[in-house]
Amino acid sequence: MQSKAANVSAYLAELPEDRRRALKKLRGLCRECLKGYEEGMDYGMPTYKRDGTPEVAFASQKQYVSLYVMKQDVVNDYKQALTGCRIGKGCIRFSKPDKIDFKLVGALLRAAAKSKSRPC
């Protein structure tokens, strides 16, 4: 869902409770793992930028929760571990928010923060 929320807190407040819990946890991981990144709203979703360039984002879609990790090398490295997810070039789709492996997501976010590759 593309939101017109002015900030991430307002975005989260718009969500149904079951989605809000998962996305609040996801936000917490982003803030913890993406040190030095700027949190904001771009493209109607929470986005994390380094040096003005979006590298990570997440969104609540109708059928899934999406996590955008715009470092294709990192997504490729974690593909095998992301069982049950649909994975695109830089988008990981979780069909069941309550089944997200947040430990794995944390490791993926830390890897994205360390990656020197250009965002896709």
C-alpha cells in the first residue's frame, strides 16, 4: 500500500494491528542494524538512505509484507535461507507477517549495511 504518511510513525499507525506489530519490529531492526542511515518516507513507504541513496525499505502490501534490500549481492547470499518467501531483484515478500524470521532479517540488514556494492 502506498501511503501518504508524513513519517514512519504515522505510516505504522495506519496499519492493521497484525501488520503493525511485524512492521514495528522490522523498523526496530532497521534502526538497530543500519547505523548512520537516514530514516524517512519515500515512494509511500519507510525508507533507509545512506548518503542520500535509498538502500533499504519496507511496506505493507495487500497480500504480503515486502522488504526491499537494494543490494543484490546480499539478497543473493540469503536466498537459500529465505525459504517460503518470494524474492525479486531486491524485494523479499513475506506472505505471513507473523512468520517473519527476524533473526535472519537482522543478519541480512547487517550484511546490507556492510556491503560496498551499488544499490540496484
